[in-house]
Amino acid sequence: MKSRTEQLIEHLNLQPHPEGGFYTEVYRSDGIIEIDEDEFPDGRHYSTSIYYLLESDDQSHFHRIKSDEIWHHYEGSPLTIHLITPTGSYRTLSLGKNLEKGQKPQQIVPAGYWFGVTVEEQDSFALCGCAVSPGFDFDDFEMADRSDLLEQFPEHEEIIKKLTRE
């Protein structure tokens, strides 16, 4: 009998994501918006959306994109979204359904923030959705380099080492 994560990966046709976890694109708008030619030279779709699954023994490694990203919690464990702002502040967002514990079913990661994600419950998983506007393009995706982040933000060494690859 397949585990719930195996069922979701198969049913939703999820593939490994470069940052960790599994994903599949669900929506990409037909329309293209022409904006800041220096930052988005070919324009971007109005919006995109993916399913994203993360298991408790994995994490989404620190990365950043050039658009705001809206996270939605669908099923499983709550998540912690770890943020390092462009000015170097560290904070977390709790994504889940238990409002009494401070979780929210939707959280926003602002454009340009370094962020990574961890599953809060052991031997568990979380199924989420992520919507990006202007739409996501891998040209706008940057994986963090551990040594660069440690040089920029040495005060956040512990979380940087946890959420980056050597």
C-alpha cells in the first residue's frame, strides 16, 4: 500500500524541485505583462501557481525569486517559512491551519527575500500551493550559496547552515 506522500506525488504528477521537495505547475496565465525591462527583459506571465510537497526529512533550501510568492496550506504538517530580508533581518512565518497556535493557512514571501521552508512535525509531510505574480520563471530563481550568505549574514549562521547545501 502506498504512503500518502507517494499517492500525492503520483496523483498530482509531482517532480523533484531544485530547492528540495516536489512540485508541478498547475497554472500559467496566457497573458504576458511587460514590466521593468532590466529586471524582466522578456516580460512575465501575469501569474503562475504550483503544488509543492515537502517531507519532514527534507527542506526547501534558501533561495529567492524576483516576485512575491503566496503560500497556501492544503494538507499535512504545518510549515515554518524562514526569511532573511534584504536588510539582513531574520524572521519566520507559520503556515498551517491551527490559528490558535499562530499558524495561518496563507502566507506571503516578499520578492527578493531569501527563504527556505521546514516541516514542523516529524515523520510527516505538507502539501501546499504557491502562487507567484508576476509569474514565476526559472530565470528569476536563485539558489543561495552557503559561503556568500554566511559572509553577508554571519549572525544567522545556524539557520543558514541548516537550509543551504555545502
